[in-house]
Amino acid sequence: MKIALLCLCLFLSVCVFSADAIAQPGSFDVRRHLSTVTRYEVSTDAQRHAPPIPNPIPNSCQPIHLNLVARHGTRSPTKKRIKELDMLATRLASLLQDQHNPSISIPEWIRGWQSPWKGRLKGGELIHLGEEELYRLALRVRDRFPHIFAKDYHPDLYPIKATQVPRAAASAVAFGTGLFSGKGTLGPGHHRAFSVVSESRASDILLRFYDTCATYKDYRERHEPQVEKLKEPVLEEITSALISRHSLNFKRQDVASLWFLCKQEASLLDITNQACGLFNETEIHLLEWTDDLEVFLLKGYGKSINYWMGVPLLQDIFQTMQEAIQANEENQPGGMYERARLRFAHAETIVPFSCLLGLFLEGDEYEKIQRSESLDLPPKPPQDRNWRGRSIAPFAGNNMLVLYQCRDKQKGQNSSYHVQVLHNEVPVSLPACGTDFCPFEVFKEKVVLPLLKHEFNSICDAKSVVRDVEAPKPCSWSSFSHHRQRQ
Ligand SMILES: *[C@@H]1O[C@H](CO)[C@@H](O)[C@H](O)[C@H]1NC(C)=O
Ligand SMILES: *[C@@H]1O[C@H](CO)[C@@H](O)[C@H](O)[C@H]1NC(C)=O
């Protein structure tokens, strides 16, 4: 009976949690502060409360082609991280043993804590929450662009590409399941089969450029320690705060692992009162910032190679648009030409791609980038910033580039074409264009062509890697900017 009651209580508390899945806007919810471990619905919730977007598309314009670049959905921790959590369990047990002061209250969950992923030898897979994210995204995209998705499925009309990583491929399948649901003959959901194609990991310069660009891999390897150094002061400060709060002799690594645990618990299990409960609001803002710093320096505007290596992807997208325009102008009988190209990849793809488009900049940062000047680091809380992992690349985070054909039939004029960029389904303005409905010619001249000079093979050639002459100063921004100039 006791057990049954306990189960009921647990069940009820889970219900209460999901009913309240996202707290009211304005109130603090740790699930909104998990950088790139944020779930899609949590990330985009604030947008749904935002006022409607101005600049409606003119009636004379019709979407004719769509490019999607999406991150995989919510996934379980990777094998390496599962091990880290198992080690944390051991650490917590030994810290408790060393704590003899009975007047100190230890959070109840710490006693006998075991990782929910304890002993699992496999990780990194797309979980149900992640499938839902992509499946629902597909349903919304199909509703929003019925004209684009009106055709019968053919792999050349709706090519679906994923990286050669199971969670990305599974994300593509979840998306396709939604996109083509009701359009086939399989089972009660009238599903249909569709193909997902992957390039080999070793040669995928469109979606896995971060793994095929030698210059970038070298940069990343050499700067990871520097990023750790930047995070250290924050972790140190929080470590001493936790020590005095709980009289447990935490080390910096313990706190880093506890923050990792907090992110997993909050994002994957909706548990916010265990590991996350150890930190106060100020500390969570700081920890989120350290994660965002890392994204900035190793995947974002921190260094131009981070995003220049994504130029082949932009070029591929641009080419699909040109082909769509041409096919549309030629008015081919049967209309058997590509309508949408759907790609499923990683945060390492989405973040650089967003940078190529100039998203999430503020003030005069776009002009600075134009002049190859370095940007300041995203400012430390309590200062605000645009650069947030939770918005740029949450799970299932995505960019869509929608090509519109506009024609004024009465005047008998030729069609004009426009590009609309949606980030996580919200129209965004490209700084190079100055509007969120960019004339195709402007998109070509201002966004695409200036970037094409960064030719992948030459910027990614390991032989072109410039070694640092002097030892970089830790915590110094100038060593990064220095590097950029010499590239
Ligand atoms: C949170 O803890 C820090 C110490 O890490 C302390 O300085 C700060 O005042 C606390 N903030 C709140 C809101 O309790
Ligand atoms: C329409 O396009 C064709 C071919 O590009 C061009 O020759 C013609 O002048 C254009 N007409 C108008 C009204 O712009």
C-alpha cells in the first residue's frame, strides 16, 4: 500500500510538472538556461508569446522552394558523459563520507544517488522527446507551406539528407514521418517510405565540415584549453559557494559534472530540484554564460574559420535556389523539380551556418565582421546578450531559407524572387540585406558571393595552418583576434 501510494505521488508530481512544462514567461525556469542542451519547445516558447511579426509577405508572392538545416532532436548523454556521471556518483558518496557535521543539511537526493544512465554502454541516441520535436516541426512546416509540399513524394523533389550519425538520421526519419504522414498506404497512420541519404563521414563537407576541415580541427584542439581557462574563475567562485553552503568539499571538476547533470536532468527528465537545485539563479546564469562562451569561441563568431568552413553548405543552398528559379521559369511539364531540400545535422553545423547568415549579432558587430575585426566576448551576466546557445542551437534548432516567387500579372512583368530566412520558425532579418524578405539578387550579391572567396579546400588545408608564435595569454581576447588577422 505504501509503495502504491508512493507511486501515485510520483505519478502526480510528474503530471504536475508536465502540465506546468514551461513556467510562465518572466519567472525563472532553469530549463530555459541550458545553452545548447535546451529542448526545442522550451527554447521557442518565448517566441510564441512574442507579438506577431511585421512585414507580411505580399499576396503576389508564393513560396516555391525551401531549404532546411536542422539539428538533431533531444538525445541521451554520450557514452563518455555517462561515464562522467558514474564517476560523479562515486565522488558524491565519498564526499558524504567525509562530512561529519550533523547540523549541516545535505540535499536528500545526494544520499545514495546513482546516475539514471548508470552502467549504460551506449549513448547519444535520439530519445522520444527528440523524435517528437522533429515530427511536430515537420507538421508545422507542411501546414505553413502547403504549396511546397503538395507534390507526391519523389526523392528528387524532396531530398532528405542526414549526417552519417544515427541521431541525425533518426531525426530525419522522425521529420519525414511527420511530413509524409497521411500520404501513403502503410498502417493506420497512412505513412510512406522515403529515403534518407548520408555522405560518408570522411568526406561530408556540406554537413560535417567541422570534421573534415583540418585547419578548424587544429584551431579547436589548440584553443579548447584556453576556453577552459576562461571558464575557470566562474567555476571556482561557484565551487567555494557550494562548499560553504553544503559543507561538502567539492572540487571544480565536481561542480562541472554537477552542472552537466543539472542540464541532463532538467532537459531530458524534467527534474529541476536535484542537481539544478544546488545552484542559485545567479549561478545558473553564469554557468549558462560559460557554455555560451564556449559555443561562441569554438563554433561561432569567435574565429572566422569556425563559419567560413560552412561556405560549401551555403553554396549548395544557393545553387538549389538558382535551379528552382530556372525550373520555375522554364515551367517544365509535370513540375518534376526539387521543392525542398531537408538536412539533418548537429549544433556544429547550425551554429556556423547561422554565423554565415550574420544572425545574433548586435550593435555594430556586423560592420566589424565586414572589416575582419574581432568581436568582443558575449558580455557576462547580469548584462544581457544576443548570443545564447538556447536560441541559436537548441535541440532540433533549425534554419529555413524559403524562396518566393513574386509576380505582378497585370503589368505583364517578369517574376521577381525573394528569400525569407526563418530561424527556429521565426523570420529573421539578414544584416547584409537589412530586411527579412530579401530580394534574391541582393541575397546573391551581399550574402553569398562575398563568402565564396573562402574556398573550402584552401582555407581548410592543414598546410595553411599558422602556428602561434608567442604563447597565447590565457583569458585574453587579443590572442583570438590576432589569429583572425593572420588567416
Ligand atoms: C547566489 O550565490 C552567490 C554565491 O555564488 C551569491 O553571491 C549570490 O548572492 C546568490 N544569489 C542569490 C540570488 O541568492
Ligand atoms: C524579362 O526577362 C527577360 C529575360 O531575362 C528580359 O529580356 C526582359 O527584358 C524582361 N522583361 C521585363 C519587363 O523586365
